Amino acid sequence: MATIENFEDIVVWQKARELDKEIFLLMKDSIAYLKDFALVDQTKRSCGSIMDNIAEGFERGGNKEFIQFLYISKGSSGELRSQLYRALDRGYINKDTFNKLYSQTKEISKLLSGFIKYLKESDMKGEKFKKSLNLKL
């Protein structure tokens, strides 16, 4: 695995950012979608939550907290998939758009699962623990 120095280096964060941009562009061009304020707001929140929780967890500096935030991000990914079904059922998006966005969201969820597994099996415990260990030496 490549060295990750910033959350922007994390591939799943990059993919979540791309998805967020696509969701935003889709919504801004659909007047009917925009009128469904509750769905638009919740979709934007869950989509943004995917990338934001990856970033926040990374910045916490410890694997346990990072893993916790990755699980939250994964939950937001599932929430977004559910909202995509609602958008499809209400006629705001067509089946092709749904399939594309659903696939991207599912890929992100799988990447998050893999990343969580990697971190759980890793001997690295994060920057936070390196710093506290150094203080005791």
C-alpha cells in the first residue's frame, strides 16, 4: 500500500469526492429534483458525509478512531444508495443514471470495507500513538 500523508492521498476519499461532484451537478440541472427539498438536503448530506468522515477520521491520528469514522462513511454510502432509489422512484433520475451512481457508491463501500480490514490487521496504530510513545522514551 502506498504511503498516505494526507487524507487527499486516500483513493476512496478521491472517489467519494468525484461522486459528490456528480451528485451536485445532477441536482443543479433538475428543477423537479431541486423542489424536493428534504431529499436534496439529505442526499447532499449523506454524499458529503462519505468524504468528510474519511477526512475527519484520518486527521484524528489513531487507527481505532479512523476505523470508527470509516464505518460512519460506509453507513453514509448505504444511505446514499437508498436515496438514489427514492430519486429513481420519483422520476428525478433515469435508470442509467441510477445504475452509474449506484455502482460508484457500491465501489466506495467496498473500498471502505477493504480499508477497514487493512487497518484492523495492521500493526500501525497511527500518528497519535507514535507521539505518545515518543514522549515516554
